[in-house]
Amino acid sequence: MMIFAIILMFILVAVYFCYSVYFYGGRWVANPYNPRINNQKRYVRMGTVTDRTGVVLAYSEADGSRHYNNSAAIRKAVSQVIGDSGGKVSTGVDTFHAQYLLGFKASIFERLRDAITGTEQQGDNLELTISAELSRYITEQFPSGKRGAVVVMNYKTAEVLAMVSLPQFDPVHLEAALEDSEAGALMNRCTQGLYPPGSTFKIVTMISAIDNLQDLDDFAFDCTGYYPVGNYSVTETTAHGIQDLKSAFANSCNTTFAALSQQLGYKLIGDSAEQLGFNENFLFNDMIVYNSSYPADDLSPEDLAWSSIGQGRVLATPLHMALIACTIANQGIFKEPRLLHRIVTSGGSERMLPFAASDKSVVPYETALQLERDMIETVKKGTGTRAALSGYTVAGKTGSAEVSNDKSVEAHAWFVGYITDEKAPYAVCVLIENGGSGGRNAAPLARRALQKAINLQL
């Protein structure tokens, strides 16, 4: 009996190993300490990387040297997405997708063909979903001297159209970024930056309230600009007076949501947060995304109040917040983000794209529709009016996440939203570190990014 148990254990380990290599092999290959990458570069010419329109972003010469787009503006705009030839940016395509670019995915028949014909071994060419032109434009529009991130997605296809992180680096002059490590230019803030989401998290709290509380149509709260909870108080710059929940959401009223949190509790808000991906270990196939977190432990009423408005210990990446916008736009369906558009072998045939997790319903359909109406109201009459687009209906939520107790440091400015027209299915997330008001500074940038995506017909 013991022998059978040991055999079964070995079978299970072998199956899990094969599963891990097949689905998550890219993470193993991308390890900067993996000697196989440098060894492979001696024999295989690295494949070319282009954007969705064919603009060449990275390519290799016959001597193995890696080169990037001739335009410094484009090189920098896509720098964290593409990465560098030396693997300093391990999350960049040049390293994370080395399994394709360096021919690790080539079949035995492809290798035999090259050996028989004497053809130089070449890796696969990758066509990404991003637009170089949209990325360059967003970089130009980003507030000068500020750090932050902008993500634009097609919420129907889950394709990432732009993933811009500031500050940027030039892969042709990588030494400058290495010398100034404090700037953090090698980090992709879209996928690796963890920030308090501020009032954009009220999307999650609102979902929890709609799903769990009765008689919300009769909900009313008198905002006096001050709400005591525990040993602290949540304050507002403006006393909004008596509001229903829709108005409180549009006005981004902190005191109303702090009071709402006391009715909901950690468990209900935490459940909604986790349904939307907080505290989840994201294992996307096309990219590495750091894990957002919502504190699920029941500590204090004041911690609960702050967490309901995206402060305290709540942290999220801009890419994750963009995915939440996409989920609401898709009536509650969560889709895995895609960065790879096509994989073409050196022989000209297309390779199958990596497996993507099945679409998952994480928000009830009616809840998503109601939240969309509230997000539309926010852009029409609330804090997000600067995100409005002529000829289109935009749904969104602003956020101004405090990063100091005495407000001596400017808040992080956020905007999360999307266009409701399926002919322009674009979602956006803007984060400006220490950018101040989300409605005043992040929303206009979101509007410009969405308008550019429409103009480019991506």
C-alpha cells in the first residue's frame, strides 16, 4: 500500500511539473540567473518585436547585437514593456518572452529543417497588442517631471493597447538608468507599482453595498464634512449635505462611504475585493503583474473606514485597476489581459498564443449595470467631468489617494474608466504620483488617451 502511495505521489509531482512548465515556463526562463538565456544567444538570433501596426520595437543583427526603434521617443515610451537585452528589466518582453524570441519553443522538426538547410537559427517574431504611437502620445501628454502610469485596454478583447510608465529609460543608453537607480525607471509602474487606490476603490465598496445591503434606493446620509469613527475621523473638504448613494459616489464623498463601511464590515467588502482580484496571485501568461492587496483581517473600525475609500493598507497596481474598469464594462466578466497579438516562427507560420484563463463572472450582471450608471453620472455631473468625451459616453471614477497623515505631500491622482460605446471599447487607468486631485489632473489625461485611441482606430 505504501509503495502505491509513493508512486501516486511521484505521478502527481510529475503532472504538476509538466503543468507548471507548460503554462508558466516563461517565469522560469525570465529568471535573470538562468544561464540558458545567455547560452542560447550564442546560437540563435533573437526574434523581432513589433507593435500591433508593424512598427519595429526591437530586433537583432546577425552578430547577435540587440537594437531598438530609431526614434528615442518611441524607445522610451515602450521601454518597460520591451525591457533590455541584458535582462535588467526581467518583466520586459525581451526577457519574459525569451522562450519565443530565442527559439526555446521551436519544435524538433523546425530545428532539423534549419540543420539540413544550413539556415541560421532564429527565434520567433512577436507582434504585441500595444500601439507605439499611442504610447508615445501618452508620454508627451503626461505631466512634466511627474512619475506614474497609464494603461489603455480594449475591454472586449482584453488587449493592452498602451502600458506607459514614468520615468522611462532609453535601452540604447541603459547605463544612465542604472546609475540613477532611485528614479526607478527600470520598474514598470503599470504592473509593479503598488499604490493606495484612493476613491477609485469605492467601485469595490459600491459593489459590496449593492450586493449585500437592502433598500439602497432609500439610503440617505447627511454629510457634514466630518464622520467620527473609532479614535479618528474621516473628513471631507466640502459638506455635501443629505445624499443618496448615487450622489455620494458621484461626489466621491468619503464620509458617506466610511459610514457605509461600518454597515458592511471587513468580510463583505473583502469578499467583493477578492472577487475582483485583490489578494490573488496573478499568474497571467503574457505579463507579470504584482498582487494587489486588501487587508482581510478584522482590526478596527477606523481601519475599516479607511479601507473602504482605498486608503490605509489597501494597495493596487494601475493595471489591476484598469482590469476592474474592463470588468464593469463587460457586465461583470473578468478577462485575462493580453500583450501578445501574434507569434510568427522564422519559417513564417503562426504559433499558437499562450493559454489564457477562461472568462470569469465576478460581479453580478445587474450590479455591473447599476454601477455603470453611477460611473456615467460621475463623469457627467460629479468629480470626473474633465474625462467627458464629445460624442461618447464615458463611465469613470476619480481618486485622490493621500500619502501623508498631515497632507504635507500631494496626493496620488487617479482616474479609472471606459467608453460605453462598443465601437470604441476602450478602458483607461491613469495614476500620477503626487499629482494632486484625480478629477483635476488625472481625468483630463484619461480623456486625451481615450480620444487618441479612437483617432488611431485601434
